Amino acid sequence: MKFVSKNWIFKNLNSSIAVDPNVTKTVKSIIDDIKKNRDTALLKYVRKFENSKAKLNEIILSKKQLKQAFTSLSSTDRNSLKLAYKRIYQYHSQQKKKSFSIKDDLDTTFYIEWGAIENVGLYIPGGMASYPSTVLMTAIPAVIAGVSNIMICVPSKNGKTSPLTLAAAHLCGVSHVYNIGGAQAIAALAFGTKTIKKADKIFGPGNQYVAEAKKQLFGTIGIDLPAGPSEVLVIANNTSKPDWIASDVLAQAEHDPNAKTYVVATSKKIIQETQRAIEKLMNSNSFKNVSHSIKNNCFLILAKNTKEIYEISNFIAPEHLHIHSPFNKSYLKNIKNAGSVFIGENAPVAMGDYTIGTNHVLPTDQTAKFASGLGVDDFMKKTVFINAGKKTLQKITKPTINLAKKEGLDAHALSVEIRKIKT
């Protein structure tokens, strides 16, 4: 843990997106191999990294297998998945874009048509690690958007995959589940193989090889956002419970050894008590990942006043922001940059990872300054149809010709001028 100031944060907060050159080189080699050799290369990497006995016909998991995974769960697990599905679906169902038209003051009508992307690939990290929540968070918005072909790639460990992850895929009614992971999965979705159908856009978090593959293939395929280590910033007040703050910090640190956690307050006493509470909880529990994260990436920040708290928060632009105070409308005006904002003591960030209903695929590493959490509109695109009449043509012909000629584009000008002559 580090006690730091606003000035230290502004000067020293570094991006985590920088990639090891060896990772870049390895990923490029895998991509080139998949592009050239398709299924042959794909099977080679699956055998190398996941399952030495893998066969191509076993990479595709059948809907029967997904259903079996769902029915094999305990009633508690099934009901938990169903509750999460219901709440996530309810929240996201309000986001779907509707087509509309606009008429101008002349005789042109613009038809804005929203439609779903046809083929999407969802990357679910794992192997035997279980991330059914990521299936729900990525597949449900795609279902609501109307995506016709939803494909999931999930890595295995020695040929085995978490039943919970597969059960979530069954619950969402995805089209295809491929038992592959890593950069090879991203490349296969980008180019398509005989086994893997080509996707138009890829979503979902992954390790540094997955993130690098997505970046290298952007343009060949659409991507969501490069995902960095998880983050939380907790804004505490003078009456906050230090052990609750500490539990929120540790919950985020648990995600990744490189996760970043911040606590900011105007009370030195709360900051110090939070430090002691974090140490106490770490000593009395065996949380994974937290030691490295807390030692290197936990920042305790003493702010001068509320204005400075907002400045610090908006600069960090955290993936998760937890304000340990009751709701106040001033938050809506002053919080500019954050993935999701959790307000009050009844809204721990962990509920957002599973069951509150909002999406947990969020911008990290200060990208909340220009990006938002995953939603239905990410699975949709709009097309504009322009129906212009004679009045519009006559009214805007001269200015159009003038601007085209000023830019040295005489053919542009002619394509408008020739219509004026014939009208």
C-alpha cells in the first residue's frame, strides 16, 4: 500500500496496456499461422496450450452437451444463474436502439435504421476456472440486439471446461461454443476456418495474449476495448466503515495480481483505519492474488476537499467507482469518467459482477474517459438512408459545388452540377 497525494497520482499514474515485445511477436506468429493454415494451425495450438489429445471434431461443443451441463448443476447453482440472467436481461432490454426518420425543412427524409451485427464472437476466459458471469454479460446484450449468430470461445484444461460456463451458454441460447482459447481463438474468429465461422466483431476479456491478438486484428475484425487489469476507486467519508472499505478493496484486488485499487478521502483517520483493516483482513483470510496487488497497486489518497476528490476520480477514470455515501444529485454532475458508479453502503461492486443487472465488461486503464461499459448498442450498427428531393438539390447545389472545388475535387463538383443542368 502507498500513501500518495493528488499530485503524485497525476504525475505517476501509468498505463497497464504496454505489452511485452515477446508477447507481440508470439501473437503475430500465431495470427500469421492461423491465417495461412487455418484448422491445421488451430489444432496445433490447442494441443500445445490446452489439450494434447484434442481432435478437431471435439472443438465444437454440441447443444446437447450444453444442456447436460445445465441439468447437472445443483438447484442452487441453476437458480443463481437464472436470477442473474433475469436481472441482466431486464436492465439491458431497455437499451435497444429503435429506428426512426427525420424530415428536414426542404424535401429530404433521413431514415436511420438500427440493426444487429450478424456474427459475433465472445471470448470467455477460463479452462476449468469458471466465469459464467462473463457469458451472461456478453451474450445477453447480443441476444437482445438480435444477433443471429452468437459464438463463444472458451479454453479448456486438458479437454475439460467448467460446467457452470457451459450452463450459462445454454441458458443464453448461444449458437455455437468452441472449446478453444488464447490468441489462436481470436485469430480463428477473425479469419474463419472450416471449423470456426468468421465473426464480424469480438467481445470479452482475456489474458495479455488475447488482448494483444485483438489489437493486432482490429480492422480485420471489430473489437470492443483492450482490457487492462481490473480497478476500483472507493470514495470514503468521515463515517465510512473501514472494514467495509477494506473488503471492497480486497474484492477488486482478488481479480488479478496487477489489479489497481484506490481509496480517497478527506479524513486522514479513515485512510489510516482503512490501511489497518486491509492488513487485518489479509492476515485472517487466504485470498488469492491480493498480496501482490495490495503491495504494488493499492493507493491511499488524502484529498484536501470534495472538489479535489472529484478531480482525482475523474483523472483516474476507474473501471469501478464506489462512493460510500448516500445518493446525491451532485454526483451526476461531478462524476465525469467512470465505468460504473456504485453508490451507498448497499451497493458493493461485487454485486455488479454478477446480479445487480448492469454489465461488468467495463473500460479500464483510464479508457472510461472516452468509452462506456458493454451494452446492447455495441452489438448493433446503424445505416442511414437519404431520400433527397428537387428542392434540396436546388437549394444546396451551389454551396456543395463551391466547397468541392475549394478542396480541389472537381469530379465531386461535377457530380452535383450535372444534375443541376438536367433538372
